[in-house]
Amino acid sequence: MIRLLTAENKRARDIKEALEEQDVAFQMVETENNRISVNVPEGLLERALAIIHTLMEDLGAEGIQVVGSLKKYRKILVPVDFTSYSENACYVAIGLAKRLNAEIELLHAYIIPELTSLPFDDTYSFHGTMAEYMEEAMDKAKERLENLAKQLRQFVAEKKISGVSINFSLLRGLPADAVSYMEESYQPDVIVMGTRSLEKRREEDSSVLKIIRGACVPVLVVPESSGMEKLDEMKRIAFATDFDESDFGAIRKLSGLIAPFHLKVYCVHIGKQPVNEEEKSGMKELQEYFCDAYPELEVECLMVENEDVIAGLDEVIRLYSIDVIAVTTHKRNIITQVLYPSLTKKLFFHTNIPMLVFHS
């Protein structure tokens, strides 16, 4: 059993009813200072936390202190294609794994060119050697992946970094499909991906966006200009919010990820002029949630009046020297994606600092 929260006696009944209504097993133990400790099985912690977050959203956080364990990050998945920026992401992942005491799984997806791209005569003669050709392509990809893993393990040994293991997986297919498969089979806690620096980024860089959209776990997108050394220099992270209910889950995941780095969190909302009472109320609720659930974090809430969300975030990044920006993306159909590009996509083609993407 894991301690989920402590609460005043008068709030214990609300908590008991909420957990019972969702058939979540729990224990209530009376503690000092006339408070009740609520414990839940480890396997139900995620579900119980979601229920409590909803309860606090409906009834307020007064009298409740969430003490459930932060999200633990034990597995880091790093898709690689042997470009300089994907290799750079590997070193950032090592720095992250060092702080989180996590393991790293490299993933490379290789593609066999379609036979239809060959002239007829070549296609006909190619059938006889198809198996050999596929095996050769796989062997070459595996050799490059093994060499990269060896290079990274050597780096870990030279820097005397303990507790970080590096393994790899090789799959045939498209990168986004390979990552989706690994999410199900390997079950990573976070994905670290490299991308070109902003001035080199193109609309064709669709694989990163496809992985971001399809992922179910947080994705850290690392520009090639942000290396491992900058990971240790990070001081401030901006969490962009539009007061969606998914923010509570994202905050919990964010807290677990940044806890070892002692970053200051700027909770930012970009609103139209003037900021209305609903927005003020939403920010106050988030601020109270941060204070009650994660008192160890240094948090500053900002309301920025700007008609253009990207311009508003630019202002925050510049004024507060933001090192990482965190956003939550939402699943949308293909028509909506085309007509109304998401904030995540806009930021991807606009900012050159690391971007941490959560999913609703």
C-alpha cells in the first residue's frame, strides 16, 4: 500500500465516497494532528490520483494534501536514425537517465525500398535475391545500431555514470509505427527525440510530429543545439495551460520528471485582452493545486494578455529565460489537424528550445 494523501476528518467522507464509487480499494488510518491517512494499492495509484484530482477540482483542495509518489521514470525510449541530432538526443537521454536512475532503449526503424520503384527488368531479377537483400539491409542497420550503443556505453563508462544501462531494438517499418509498437511492448515512461535546429527544420520533418501525436507517454523533443551539458544548466521550465482538466495529470508527470533538476516552474496562460474572471479562477485553482500537491516545487503563475499565443509564449521565454517549454497536446482528427494546426506543431516550427509534450 502507498500513502495517497492525508486529509482533515471533515474531508475524509468525501474521499471515501469518491473512491468507493469507482471501486478503488483503500485504507484509512488515523494519524496525529487529527488527520486521516489514505493508502491505496500501488497498482491503483494512478487511478486513485486521477479520482482525487477530479474531487479537488470539484470541491476544492482545502484540507487535502496529496502525498502519493511522483510519477517514476524508469524507462527512456530514444528513436535514432544515426543523424547528428538523433545521436545528440542519446546524450541528453543519458543525462536524464543519470538523474532519474533510468534505463535507455535505443530504437531504430529501417525501411526496405519498395520493388515497384525499380525498372521492370531489375524488379524481375530482384525477386531471386529479395531475402538476401532484406537480410543485408537488416545487418547493416543492426551494425550501425550496435556501434552507436557501444559508443554510448563507452561514454557512460568514461564519465563514470552509474545506474544507466543502454540496450537497443531494431524494427522494420516506419519510425512512428515502430515507436507505437515499442510503447506497447517496452512500455517506456518517456520518449526522447532529436530534431534539427530551428533554421534547418522543414515541413517534411513529419516523423517527429507523427510520433508526438501518436505517443501516449511524454515526449521530450531536443533540438541539436541543446546538448547534454545544457541539461545540467536548465533552471526554468514554462508549463503552458489553457485550464483543461488534463492539466492535472500532466502536472503530476511533469513533477516526477523535473524533480531531480530543481527547476522553477512558470505556469503560463496566454489569454486575450482583458483576462476574464474564468481565466483568473482557473489560474488560482492551478496555483492552489501546485501548492497543495507539490509544495516542494517552486512555482510562479503568469497571466499574459496577447491575441497570439505563440507571441505570448515568446515573450515569456524571453523575459524569464525559459530553458524548456511544456505543453499538452490533444488527439484530433486529420481534418482538424490540417485546418487548425496545434500549438505543439506551431511551437515545433517556431522555437529552438527543448519541448516537453504531454498527452491528454
